[in-house]
Amino acid sequence: MFKAIVTWSAVTASGVAAAFWFVSCLVRKNAKEYANEVSKQTGWEPAQIVTNCDDFIQTAMMQARWNRFAAAASCVAALLQPAPFLLMHSTEAPAHGSCCPRSISP
């Protein structure tokens, strides 16, 4: 039962990581909206690198944030994946006589 829970936890963490990476590829920061936000707060217009009406730097920062979440979820999944295998081998008792190597007769 515990092995199944750990396995499904790894599967779930992998799915969460995939979802975070999917969001990461979709986020964008509109250059005009960002310029309006900054100018309202500071009274200055920000320096921007604009590509396809998006602020390149702000978009990259938003993507980096979602990538951090995805990397953390992937780390959890990677750490959980070997757990059922290790639990399976650590809880099984060796068969009688299998702990000693076989003698080779000439």
C-alpha cells in the first residue's frame, strides 16, 4: 500500500511539473501594461526590450518563476521514483541459502 502511495505521489509530482512548465511557456507581460504600471507607481517610464508587444525582460522573469516551481516538482518526482524499488528490495527476506555464494566445483 505504501509503495503505491509513493508511486502515485511521484506520478502526481511529474504531472504538476508538466503543468508548471506549460504555464511557463504561455506567460507573457504586455509591454504597454507594464509601462503603465511602472509609470503610475514611479512617474518614470521603464526601459524595455519589446518583442511582439511583450516586454522581454519581464516575460523572462515570469517564466523563470514558473520554471523554479517546475524544477522543484521535478525534484520531488525524481526523489520519489526509486523509493518503491528500494522499499521492495529492503523488505523482502532472502531465500534460504541465497545469502551465501554457491561453491564452484571443478
